[in-house]
Amino acid sequence: MENPVGKSAPGFKSIKFNGVIVGKVATTGDFEQDAAAARRLLKEKGLDEEISVAQYIFNQAQSFATAAAYIYKKDLMRSPRNGSTIAPFVVNCTFSIELYLKALAQKHNVPLRGHELVKLYQALPEAALSDIQVVIPACASQRNLIAPNIENYLNSLNNAFVEWRYAYEFEKLGVVQIEPTLFVANVLFEAFRVPKNT
């Protein structure tokens, strides 16, 4: 018999903070009680710091980028490529780009809404655009791209998140080039990490 949703088998669970195991908690099988126990452990260890909205958005962007990276490494770097996973790659990677743009704006106290990547990019404050320019050379050196242009790449990816989620509704989808897409995600990831000038 299957466990009901939100339930797991009783036992112990390791708790990680920034990727490092910081302790274990007994599990009850109830997701909410187990999450509360994990929060208590983090608080006891002084690791329960509040995170900013920008950091929260960034963390969520990373989760979608991680899914895209997994698909890329497992299916798209191989020859022949597994074409059945291209849509999940595009959806996860372009959604991470959307969230990275929103996190970068929020880092500079500018909340953004919407899904169109070009509009989000154009709404970034100057300080965020400056962060992007700082990291482009290092990110470009990691990819085999000639004269990378983030604005052109964003233009080609602008509606990919919506279109590729509902590919069956479109006669033709916009072309998504893998390397430029990864370049954009990497640039925005690194730009968020540039220390904020106060």
C-alpha cells in the first residue's frame, strides 16, 4: 500500500545547509512535522537566517537550471542526442533565465513581473546591467561562441518558455540554440553573484 501524499516512512533524515550535512532529525512520516523538525535543527545551529527575496528567487532559478543541466549532460551532450528531452531542457533553462533576471533586478530593489525575457532584460536597472557586463568576458571564455551577444540571444529565447511548454499548439517553434542558451543562464547566474555596491 502506498503512503499518502505528504507522508514518508519514519526514520532519520540528514539535513543539509548550503550543500553540507549539518545534522539529522527523526522523521515521523508527516511532511509538515518533519519540515518543522528540520527548521528547529537549523535554528539550534544558528543557521536559520532569513534570506532576501532576491536570494529566494535566485535559489529557485538555480533549481530549474540544475534540472536543465542534468538533461543537457545526460541527453544532449551525447551523440546522438536524445531529442525527446529537448522540450524539458528548453522549458527549465528558459524559466531559470526568467527567474535569474527577476533575482538580479530584485537584488537592486526593482521587482519585475512577466515572462517575456526581452522586456525583463530591458527593465533591469543600470546597476544590474553593469553586473552583467562585468561577467560576460569570463562566461564567454567558457563557451565556444563567436562575439556573444546576450540581447540577441534573449530575443531568440523571448517566448521559448511558453512556446516549448505547449509545443503541440504551434505549427512551428522558434529555434533554440543550446550553447547560447547556456551562456545566458551562466551570465545571469554570475551577475547575481557580483557583490552589490552600497
